[in-house]
Amino acid sequence: MSNKDRAPNPSPDLLAALRRGKAALHEAHRSLSPSEKVRLVIELQGVVLPLIARRRPLRYYERQWPAENSIPSSFKPSM
Amino acid sequence: MLTFGVVMSFRDALLAIHRLRDARLISEYAIGGAIAVAFWSEPVPTFDLDVFAIFPTSVARLVSLEPLYAWASQQGYPTESEHIIMGGIPVQLIPVHNALAEEAVAEAVKLEIENVAVRVMRPEHLIALYLEPSARTHKRLERVAALLEEGGIDRPLLDAILKRYGLTLP
């Protein structure tokens, strides 16, 4: 392949900016509150489940958690 | 800007675990596994909630989790294989299997999650448990790396735990 046919290399500045952006995203995820992290886990479940299902049958527990209350009617909360 | 509401199903699962303790079927618990890692580091996709439990000392030798499943059935929580479905979330109750796991539960920290005070294993204990020979898979070593890099580890504490239990970092 000649140099002319090659995709252009990203500049060091562009790569550095992309890495900074990625680091900022990870930091934003790390700094979420525990409740927000649970919500994000549920969102991630929705993303990865179709990908897993393409590779193999899903296991019985591999499903997206409900976000809403599904508490049994007999339940009385105790803290 | 990310904004999130309360996840009621997760809160229900946490309250159900507290009920289990109130009923004295377990004497103490701590959340471990990927959800605990997420609280100290970055969320990863996972599908069940690992709850490590210490059982009452009145039970001489734990031979079955049947009393837990019987309680779950009475309370209206379905069971599927080894999971109890609490608030729609598959919860796996894992009896502490050795001194390290028992220490991890005993020294867990309280975090407030969905307005419930919840016991979560410290990141140093999570790392140690993942480094046990029987648990040392590629996926778990990735979690160790994430915790070391991003989990705000107390390094002297981690070193002391690893030394006490004869474990080494990769």
C-alpha cells in the first residue's frame, strides 16, 4: 500500500484530545453516586444483552433489571 | 449531564436483604461482586447481586440454603436455581467460605444507596477475594486492575490483607 492510499494518521494533538475525552467520561462514571451507578448498570445491561444473545443463548438470570417497584404485596419495609 | 431517578427495584432488593437479617436467617451481610466494584470504581454490566452472608452461630454446620429459600417462598420472592428474585433482581446469597470472606463481611462499610444504608465490602477485600486461587479468572483480574487504578485503595491496608492471607497481586 502506498502512502497515498493510507488513511491519514491522527495528529498527536487529536489523539491526546480523544484520550482526554475518554478519561473524562470514565471519571464522570466513577464519580456518580451509588444510586446513579445502579441506574447506569441497568442501562449497560440493555446494551450488552443483545450482544450476548448473538453469541450464545442467554442464561436464566441474564436479563435487564426492572427500574420500578415489583415488591410482593406482603412486604412491609424494615430499615 | 447525567441525571437519574431512584431505582425502586434495587431498593426493594436491599430492603428484602435487611428483612432476611431481621428474621435472623443471616446474622450479617455485605454486598460483593461486580456491584460492589461498581460502587468503588466504574459501573460494568452485571446481572445478579452477590450478597455474602454470615450465618447465625447457632447453626453448627451449614449444609443447605433451604431455610433461605423457604423464607423467600413464604415472603413471595420467587427463586430460580440458586438465585432469589428480590425486587425483580436475581440475588445470590453466598455463605462466607473462609476467614477472608468473613473478615470482608465483618469490616464492610455502610453506603447510602436509594436512601437505604447498605453494607458493601471494602475495595481492599474485594481485591483479596478476587485473588484467591479458586476465584482468579481473567474477568476478575480485570476488576482487580480497575480497583487498583480507580478504586481509591488504601494500599497499606491492602498489603496487610494480602500478606495475612498469603495472596499476591498479578
